[in-house]
Amino acid sequence: MESIILTFVSVALLLAVIAFIKERRLRLALQGILRHLIHRWRAHGKTDTSNDSDADLADRDRL
């Protein structure tokens, strides 16, 4: 009886560790993608402001 409980606890612990590792890898991958997109967005914003769709016409005239 004790060996069955120990087996179940071991399997549950193993599954929890695997889930934690997968979640951490996914979070790091998403952070990398987000960091890359933000970097591209900031670089694009500094080099090309004439194609900004959010800018008002009055703001474009000031440029």
C-alpha cells in the first residue's frame, strides 16, 4: 500500500516538474519574441515617422 502511494506521489511530482519546465521555457520564448518586436517597433519609429497612421494631419504639417 505504501509503495503505491509513493509511486503516485513520485509521478505527480515528476509531472509538476515537467509542467514547470515547459511553462518556464514558453515564458522565456514569449519574452524573447516580445523584446524583439519592441526593439523593431522602436527602431522603426525612430527612422520613419512619415508613415505613422496614428499621426494627425496637423502633426504631419508641422514636420
